Amino acid sequence: MRFRPAFSLPILLGAAVATALFVRAGHAPAALPAMVDGQTLPSLAPMLEKATPAVVNIASKTRVAVRNPYFDDPIFRRFFGVPNMPRERVQQSLGSGVIVDANKGYVLTNNHVVEGADDISVTVADGHTVKAKLIGTDPDTDLAVLQIPAGKLTALPMADSSQLRVGDFVVAIGEPFGLGQTVTSGIVSALGRSGLRGSGYQNFIQTDASINPGNSGGPLVNLRGELVGINSMIYSPSGGNVGIGFAIPSNLAADVMRQLIQFGEVKRGALGVEAQDVTPQLATLLGLDDRKGAVVTRVRTKSPAENAGLKPGDVIVSLNGKTIGSEQDLRNIEGLTTPGAAVDVGVLREGKALTINTALKVNEALVLKGDSLDPRLAGVQFGDIPDGLRRQGVGGVAVTRIAESSRAFQNGLRSGDVIVAVNRRDLDSSADFGRLVSARPRQLMLTLLRGEDAFYLLLQ
């Protein structure tokens, strides 16, 4: 049983329920008769004629340094005359995107389509290809915003995804398997899906509209041709499409896009607590009848939780009326709630039910500047790692900005990289990173996570 990005699946299976329409420039699909037995046949064609010009193909290239311990040895390089420069391999990724602002050229897509990319190209509906500028990414919701030159672009209007109902008809548009622009139809199978592995904050639309490799980042639209979701991944026991796909709701995508354009990052609110799942042992210890909820283990100083009176040992069972069944539920609902918003926290304290009123506070993001740590990191800025990785027990720091003229960039470090070890010493926190690097060791070898790859990078 696997959850996989839609662009990375290896095989194509026929969509038994979905209707597939292949729309290619200059090649009209076979037409059905206009009427049968005097009855006009329904068709999605008029809506698609307006919607498909807003869908784009995205191709990204990522250069990954490939190193050999022999070639990292300066004596070996000098003896054999090996140039002092990293060897690289190029990873390519294909996906889809949707134009949401024709005047400014903004394109929404998935983070995993462009993650760590050095070069991003966008092919628009008329067939011409342009270079795209990366405005920002949010790994925790798997969203990214690109910008392409404006001019004769078509944008897709955004719908209010909160109005979706299970059973509503939807259409997925994208470019799977390099076949060209393709349309599949289905219904909304479920709403508010969460708890899926491999993604951070989750509030997915589930659909049976066929989503295949290359559909990632493409739009899920309603029958009015409005954007209701960004196609992201599928559920797959075997690697093929089984009719269970997931899309990020348009309301969530719009909020992330607004923040990425305005701030270059997404600001999220937090209660200011650390928590863990209720286990059978904890339930017995705390005298709980129900073994669901998130037990508060620590309350941060000067946080909304401290100001509201939350205490270690409290069991959070709801947030704004939404049930909290686990620590992940708490983090998910917390991360999807607008910073500064008033919230009602349902709590069990010594067997008594309480409702505590407070407001979420924006997390103060970590900012470390490489200039102050080590000359080899000049021009690099570091920040917190994505919450999804942190919940998996990964420690370290993320590269949030890097100057292309910097030594670190020339050595292969890229924005979005997550540093999990320095000189093979694992990092539990950003403090570990600062301490190890500021000592300015003679050799500075970083262990990086980039997408699904992990590798060493030696900074010269």
C-alpha cells in the first residue's frame, strides 16, 4: 500500500470508470452525434474549451552532485590531475500546472514537481515554451507558485472548495506519460482526507477521476470550469491507478499562494504545545475511557497555550469543533488554521471536560545566516525543516535561500535542501548545526536530503 506523487508511477492502467478525452493541438477528438432519438447528448466539451487553455506542462531539471571519496581527496586529485569541481547528474521531472492569474503570469503546481530544480520550463496551450521563475514553495502542503511572462494567457477561475459535496462531478486535466493534454472525469469520492503518509498538512479531496504520472500539479475542475483542487497523488497498492486520487482544495491552495507571493513563505499559527498520542498505558494512567486525543507533554513559554492555561497532562480532544484523535490530527488542524484566528480547544483535565479559548500565534521562523557561521556558507540562509519531516523524527536545518554566486551554490548546495548531518554527525536541531559549523572544521561535509535522494556534499 503506497501513496505516491502522481508523476512518479511506472505504469499506465486503463480507467474503467473514467472517460478519457485526448485534446491535442490541431487534432480534434472523435465527435459523438449531437442527438440520439431526438434527445440532446450532454457534453463537457464547451466547458473544456474554456478550461484547457489554462493548463500547462512543466518540465524541471535538477543537477545533483555525484561524488567519489577518492576524488574528494585533494592529494588524489593533485596526483592524477583531476579538476577541482563537482561531477553532476541531471534529474528530470515532468508535471502539470494551472494558470491562476493571466495578468501576472502566476502558475500553481505541486512542490514535488519543481523541488530543488535548477531550471524550470513551462509549455503553454499554444505550444510555445518559456522559462519560469520560482516564486515560492511549501513542502508541507506540496504546493508551489511559478511565474511566467504574461501575455495572451488564459487563467482558470477559483471556486470555493468548501462548497464541494461528495458526489459532485469533477474533471482532472493534465499531461500524463507525455501523451499530451488529457482529460478524465469522475466524482468527489470523499472530503477532508488526512492521515496519509508522505505529506504534511492534509485536507485532501478524494476523487475517482483518473490521475496518472504527469498529472501532478494539474487542476481538478467542476462542471463550470472552475478550479476546485490541485491534483497531487494517488493511493496505489501496486503502483498503478486504482481510482483513488487526491487533490489539494482550492481554498487551501489560494491561501498558500497568497502567502508565497506576499512573504516568500507560508506563515502558520500554533498553540505552542508539544504533544503525543494517547496510548493504552497513558489512557490508564490518566483515567481516560477513550483512547483518542493528544496528550500535552510541554507548554512553550509565552505561547497562546500558556496564556490560556493549558498544562502538561491535558488531553486535547477537539480544536474548533474538529475531533483530535492523535498528535498528527492536532498538528494538521493547527497548521491549516489561519494564524491569529480565535480557537476553542476541547480539553480533558483529570477526567473533566473543559473548553479553553485562545488564538493561534504565528510561529517565529528560525533564520540562520551562513555568513556568520563559516565562510564556505556565505550567501546561504537556513531555516526550519518542513513539519512533515520533523514529525518523522528528522532533525537539522533547511536551506531557505542561496545566492547563485556563492561558493556553496557552486559546490552544489540548493534552496530546499535539508541538512541532516555535518561531517557524519547527525543533527537533532538547528542548534547542533550552528554549533558544529561555527567551529569551522577543516573539512565541511554535509549530509543532504533532496526530494527522495540522500547524499553527501563536500564544501570546498
